[in-house]
Amino acid sequence: MNTWDYSSDLEPFEKYLSAVLSTEAPPPHKDLFKFWEGMEYSLFGGGKRFRPLLCILTAKALGKDPTVAYPLAAAIEMIHTYSLIHDDLPCLDNDDERRGRPTHHKVYGEDMALLAGDALQSLAFFVLANDYKDHPHLSTLIKSVALAAGPQGMVGGQVLDMLANQEAPIEELLKKIHELKTGALISICVRGTAEVCLASDSEKKLCKEFGDKLGLAFQISDDLQDHQEGEESKNFACLVGPEKTKDWLRLLSKESHGLLDQMTGDTSGLKSLVEFNLQRV
Amino acid sequence: MNTWDYSSDLEPFEKYLSAVLSTEAPPPHKDLFKFWEGMEYSLFGGGKRFRPLLCILTAKALGKDPTVAYPLAAAIEMIHTYSLIHDDLPCLDNDDERRGRPTHHKVYGEDMALLAGDALQSLAFFVLANDYKDHPHLSTLIKSVALAAGPQGMVGGQVLDMLANQEAPIEELLKKIHELKTGALISICVRGTAEVCLASDSEKKLCKEFGDKLGLAFQISDDLQDHQEGEESKNFACLVGPEKTKDWLRLLSKESHGLLDQMTGDTSGLKSLVEFNLQRV
């Protein structure tokens, strides 16, 4: 499978996500309607919903109702979205377009883009605390998401990446950048879902290993695509060569399947995600 | 009392706050040391620690050991600090100095300032979830802090304030701006401490009323100072005149004392805070 069609899994989640902003956290004053519209502009900006899907499909692989993972999926998508809004700002990547549309600050201004990003991060933690209020592992969940999002995770990875651009990064540093910048948030989709699904210790261990492998696999297939498109980025594909990188990707996919075979629920969704990633390069 | 001397209350808190960044959430890679240094530059930037103090003194007024409020105080100070770093950026207030020192982006660059703010917000929720992991009201606490920080609180107030600058704000809107922009975070210091102290319902009610009054009182005394210094801002003091504003402040202080008299712990700290605010104008 080389297309992205998970609409039956995603449609009910989209409705949930939309309701969070309009009913669970509505604007406290009419003059804020436009600011909410801005958050929606970016949150419903045509992304693949890779992270929410990973939450939903992990719940299914654990034999659970996927709706239990919706609040986690929403929170992680809000964090991912805020990071994109901030990344696009002139003081970082200075991008005018994302997914074929003007970036947030091009439509709403830099000041509002900065604040919309800040607001989405707060809302992410609001949704977790509000929707999992009676969950026995709430503290672990929030702690893990905060770690994955913050300076010991995604933000730390962005900083490392920016510093590394000033000189050629060595392999160890490159691994660290990937692990933090994109790996941490992908990993928490799987680990966090195991937590909200009250998975057993052995299931949690499987999920952690699978999440780490998938995060790494997605990163190196991104690198490979960049390399094939002739981008001059310093990445794994440039460092070890595209053939060796493809071999590595195949190995990771095989190992991922092996891990999924040990799960007791419906693993077909996660397996197709692994295949999608392998076949896109 | 018209000086700010709460060093005996604040010194042990400063040690705690410093330890959070160095031991509870240390940098995951040596290349991130400088980024941590930047967060510390702003977090230990010579502020009055008004919000942490409010947490500490509220715990004492409730007859509890103030150390129980430290993680809440740290989280709120991190949120306050991130908002200042972002406020100072060129796309918002474009300030070069704060408290007599260069602002974050003047020292570390705009990109790092943006990311340091983002990181401090994540860390705030990390500290709450990590340090109150066994607290029975963790979900209420995190939800309330996220609400106070996000688009339904501080960030929403900043947005409203920026929109209002474009035309003269009416009184109702001005009240809303204060309530959200500064009031929400001040109020959660008092309400949140009541929550972590496992206060009774009647104590929580007292704390909520006191926090709302103190937040408003601080805002209007700020307004009064701005007005006296000839600033052309649209605020309460300009709207209703300085004399009426002073009367209002006196009334709020009196009512605050009345609320504090109903608490059973050591209320001397909170009372002196109310007096400090009254006498500075």
C-alpha cells in the first residue's frame, strides 16, 4: 500500500478535535473569535494526522476502543501544530507557505502566530487534564507528554538542529537530533496510548520499542526523500549513502512487524503504516 | 510596609527552583547547556517573585508547610517568565531591556528566545505532573493552570489587549483584559495553592475571592502608577480618574483583609502584600 487512506479511522477523530476547540475550550470573549479561527486554520490545515493516527491504531493494536486515545491524539496534534506555527515564523524558518496555503503569520500576523502557538501548547495540557481527569495514570501521561514536547524532547531537538547547522554534525549528534526533534513526539503517541489503554508492562515494553523504531524509520525515510530530491541537508542518507540507508529502513520495518506480531489486537493499521513508510522511498 | 522584603520566604524557594532545572530536568545533551543557561538567565532575572510568593504565603495562611506550594509556584513562575520572553520579542513589544538587563533575544537571539519560551511552558507542566504525581487533585490543578495560562486566560488577555489598542476600549472590555491577561495567573496562585493544600470547600471559596480581589487590586495600582507617570495608556485610572481609582483600591484592600481574617493560619504575609500594594501608589 502506498497511499494514505485512513479516513474511516480519522473522520470521527476530526469531529472530536473540532468539538474540543468549540465546546470544551470556547472563546471567553467575542473579540477572540478570530483568534480561535486562527488556531483552527492551523490545526485543520490539511496535515496527514500521522501522530493522531498512530495513537488510534495503537489503541486498536492493543484491542481497545480507539476513542480512548482521542484526547491524547488531540493534545499531541496541538503540540505538533504549535511547533509548526512557531517554526514558520521569520525568526526561525521564515516560511510563507505550508501544505499549499499561506502560513499562520502570513494570514494573521506574526504577533498572533506567536500567541496562537503558545495557546495551542496550553490547550494540549488542558485537554489531557480535562479528558483524562479520572485516569489512574494521569501524572505519568502528562509528564511524558511534557518531556516529549519540551527542552528534553522536541524543543531540545530543534535547538540542537539549529546549532548543528553551523558545522557538519557527527553521527552521534545526528541521532540525538532525530531522537529528540521528531522521535520523542512520535514515540509518545505509542507509549502514551499504551498508558491510556492501561496496557500491561509487557505491552508497554512492546509499544515503546515499536514507537522508537517507527520514529526512527520515518525520520530516515524523510532523509532519504530529501536526499533523492537533491537537498543539501546533513542527514543519515548523505552520511552513510542511500543504499545502506534503505537496507537499514528495511531492517527496521521487519523488526517492527515482528513486534506487532506479538500484540493481541488488530495490528493491520499499524502494519500498513510501516509498509507505507517503507514504500514511499 | 512599603518595601519588598520576603527573603526568608523566598530563599528556600529559589534553591528549589534552581534545582528543578539542573537536576529534575537536566539537559539531555552537552550542546544544550547554553540553552539551559538561557532559560536560567530569564528565570533568575531579578523579578519580584510576586506569584511564587503568593503561593507560599497562601499556604501559610491555610496553616500549611509552604514547601507544598513550591512546585505550583515554580510552574507559574515558568509560565510568567515564558510570557515575558515572548512579549519582549520584536514581533510583540520589541523590548531591548527588562529589569535593567538585555532581554532574552538580545543575548541569545530571537530564535532561541522563541524556543526558550516554548520550553519553559512545557517544563511548567512537567514540574506539576512530576512533583504532584500522587496528589489526589492533580487533574484539577493542571487543568486550572492550563486554563489560566492559555487562550482562555493569559494568552487570551494578551490578544484582547493587542486588539483593543486599535481603538479606545470600553470599560467592560478593559475589565475582561485585566481579568485574563494578569488576573488569571494571579488568581490561580491562590486557588491552586488551596488545591495543593487540600483546603476545605469554604477555604477554597475564600481563596478564590481573595485571589480575584488581589489580582484586580494589583492591576489597578499598576494602572495608577502608569497614569501618574504620564503614560497615555487606556486604563482604569484614566477612565474613571485617579481619585476614584484610589478609593476603589482602598475598598478592595479592606475587603481583602476581611477575607484573610477568616483564615486560620498565619495571614501576616498576605496582609503585608495587600498593604504593600495599597501604599505603593
